[in-house]
Amino acid sequence: MRDADPWVRAAAARSLGQLGDRRAVEPLIAALGDVFSFQGAARGLGALGGMRAVEPLLGRLSMALSTPSGAWQCITLVEALGRLGDRRAVQPLTELLDSATPQARRTAVTALGRIGDPRALAPLRRIWRRLSARAMDDRGIREAAAAAMAAIRRAR
């Protein structure tokens, strides 16, 4: 993870996440700050399921949202948070429903469905009602919102 070659760092982050060993959580958290290993680190943290990763992922999401070039990172971070299923992510994810790109909105909707927290129902209903059933991007988000609401209701 400290190699001078960015491709080696990226491969190391991907590999650590795939190993399934929770001892990899701390090195992966540290790798979130490296643009080259970021994606592998975030995905690995989501796959490992360590709740220790939630706050660093949320912090990184906040940073990504505050920079124009961070939009591509949001999707990876939201996917990881959805896999972790921790309710601390509900509020930041519901905020993404209004402010992100269509792809990030759809990913946030799916993550909220995975988390299964009833607090997400009202924001999901709001986005479902607001979006057009005819626009392709909106249609995909509406379908994802309907599926997320159904998943949350089943989890109750």
C-alpha cells in the first residue's frame, strides 16, 4: 500500500478487499485518501462489512460532494455504504436524492433500500412522485425507488 507505483497500490487495495480478512479494514481506510487505490479500498471496505469503516466512508463522501471532481467517487462510496447497511448512512444518502447526478441518485436509492431504515421511506416517496415516468434516467430512479421502498417495508 506504500509502493511508489500507483498501479501497485491500486492492485494492493483491490486484493486486500477481496481477501475477506477484517485485518485489512485499517489499511483500506488509510487507502481511501489515495486517488489510485481509492476505488479498490472503498469497494473492499463495503465487502468486508466492518462497521469501523462507516465513518471514514461518510467523511470521504462529504469531501467528494464538496469538490466538482468528486462526483465519480460518490457512486463507489454510496455502493460501499449500502453494502455495509449501517443506519448512520441514511441521512447523507437521503441528501444525495436531491443534489447528485442521476447515476448517483439511483445508487443512493438502491443503498437506502439495502439499509432498510424506515426513515428513508418519506424521501424515497418524494423522489418517486417528483420524477417523470417517461424520462429514461428518471424512470430508472423511480423503479429503484419503488424497489427500495418495498425492501424497507419487508424489513419492518
